[in-house]
Amino acid sequence: NRTWGVAVCPGDGIGPEVMAPTVAALQKVAAKEGLELRLQHYDWPAHAWHRDHGEMMPADWRAQLAEHDAILLGALGDPGPSSDPDRHLLPDGVSLAPLLALRKGFDLWACERPAVRLPGTPQYLADPRAEGLDMLVIRENSEGEYVAQGGRLAPGTAREVATQVEVFTRLGTERIIRHAFERASARAQARQAGERPPRTFPLPGGGEAAAQVCAITKRNAQAHWGEMWTEIFAEVAGDYPHIATHHELVDAACMKFVTRPWEFDVVVASNLHGDILTDLAAVLCGGMGVAPSCNINPLDRSVPPLFEPTHGSAPDIAGQGLAGPEAMLLTAAMMLDWMGEEDPAAARAGERLRLAVAADLQERDGEASGTRAVGDAVLARLDQL
Ligand code: IPM
Ligand code: MN
């Protein structure tokens, strides 16, 4: 049995609140399944660290985190008195939201945000077909609209011009699209094996696929990357003839996420489009409070992936014990799934944790009950399962 080292970064706002029950749940589930976890706590990146040290993390942050197999993060975003709340200086002087620095620092180029509707979560869509929603949004996490290139010319003057450059590389596009097809293949296999509810999508040459990948662009207005993305999508799709394909412009995709989300399966989108679509997808599945997320490098398991819920630090409800820990707990389950690709004890632990959260949500059926109570209820469930 191998030992898994996890850097636990509770972060800001509700981050520490939702992390506390999650660490307790991880310890319990690990003990139950014979999983060896070594958790090490880091107070950075967080508001307190920033206030005392004037920077988001110590200069050797990358080396320190690289010692671990995975990073589990609560939430980032400084609601405190500092003038520029979401931006911190990296040791090399680059100003970035701290989350982006972590993702970039380890080249975690794939962001996975499953949108699975669990019974008992708020249902914002009236159509009953939205009840069994099960999609996976894969967001390109390393380039695109998030490259931090551009600038402001003649700032503050009437002639001011701000540019924000978008960069899409063939390498970055190809690997994220291929990853989406890999995930779709796994879903197809699980459906055929009866491990997931069956679904079918028409294939262009006749016949049916058990999974689909939908590419998102805005190629009618942003032709350069839109054409390259579409071209690469077609090339990669050629390697997966058993997977159905689809294309949506991002604006139409937003509309269809709301009117018929059950038609989507795996969705692959650029950094910014994926950011926007995953907030929307989270709400279709009960809200930000139950939306897990991970940032991984699928081609390099030696860098620690970063597991963080889709939600932020929620300063409006921080410190009151109101935040639901479900998103954080489900994010920890995603981390266990990732470990589970190598370690059967972790795979069992992930499954058990997810079942416990789902059972608790179902029992409460929409009744909110606060961070503590939900955490305790999930811990109790872990014993019963
Ligand atoms: C997210 C967040 C971040 C992003 C922010 C905090 C920079 O919204 O993880 O979705 O845009 O990626
Ligand atoms: Mn976001």
C-alpha cells in the first residue's frame, strides 16, 4: 500500500470552514478503506498570509507543494481590507489571481467540472428531464483568454486602449480535446458495462455512440482560433470513431444548457468559455454549493493536481457556519478517484464518500442545515455505508 501525501490549503473565507469537515471525512474514509493518507496543512495562500507577508505564498511555494501527490484547496479570494483583493504578486513579479498561479505553476492544463444532479439539491429547471443531468465540462486551463498578455496604453487618458491577448496553441488545443475524447470513451465503456445509466447519440455514418463530445467555440466571430479548434477537433475525433461529436457556439450553448442540458455529455471549451459554462452547469445541478472541480495534468502524474470546488471564498456568508461543505466533500471524492486510478483503496474511499454525501443530500431534500450539521451527518453516514 502506498502513502498519498496531500497538501491541504484551506484558503480564505468559507474555505477553512468547508475544509474542516472534509479533512475529518477523508481521515475516516481512509481508515475504513485502508488508505494511507498523509495530510499536511498550509496556511497559504490565504488572506492572513498575505497580510503578514505581503505575498500570496513563500518564494519556494512550488518546491514545497511539489513534495505532495495532490493539493486540496478550499477557496481563494481575499475579502479583507487589502486594496486589490483578488490579485497577488508571484515571487517573479507576475500579478495573477492566486488560483491561476497554482494552475500555471504546475501546468495543470485540464480542468474537469462534472455537472451531475444529485437528488435533494435545489432544482432550478422546471423540466423533469433535468433531474438526471450528468455532464462533464472539460475546460482548457493553461492558455486561451487567460494568458495575461496585453496591457493598457495611455492609462486614464481619453486615448486609453486596453488589449487582452488570447493565445491558442496547437499543442494546448490538441491535448485538451484528446483528453475530452478519452473521458468520453471511459463514459461510453461505463455505460456499456451498466455502471452508468445508458445513453445513446447518433453517429453520422449511422449507428449509435454511447458518449458524445461537444466542442465549444465562437468561430463565427473569432475565426482564427475557432477554425483551428474546429480543425483539430475533427482530427482528434477521427481517432475515436465510436464517440459522437457535436459543435456549439458558446452563446447558443448557454441557451441550450438552460433549455435542454440533458442533450450534453462531455463538453470541451476554452479557458474563459469553460469558466462561464461551468458556473452555469453548476447551477443546473443544484448550485455552486455542490459543484466539485479538479485541475490536472493528465499526461504527467508527477506534478500534484489541484482539487478545489468551483465555488469561491463567499465572503458574504463566511464565518457564520452557513456554507454547505458538499462541494468540498465531492471535490475530495474526486481526489480519491484520481488516486484510485492507481490505488484500489482510494477508489473505494472515493465511492464511499460520494455515496455518503449523496445520501445525506437526498435525506435532507433541499433543507439547508449548515456546515457543522452536514459535516457531522456525512461522517455518521460513512459508518453506516
Ligand atoms: C474559477 C474561478 C477562477 C477562474 C478565478 C478566481 C480566476 O472563477 O475557478 O472558475 O476564472 O478560473
Ligand atoms: Mn469561475
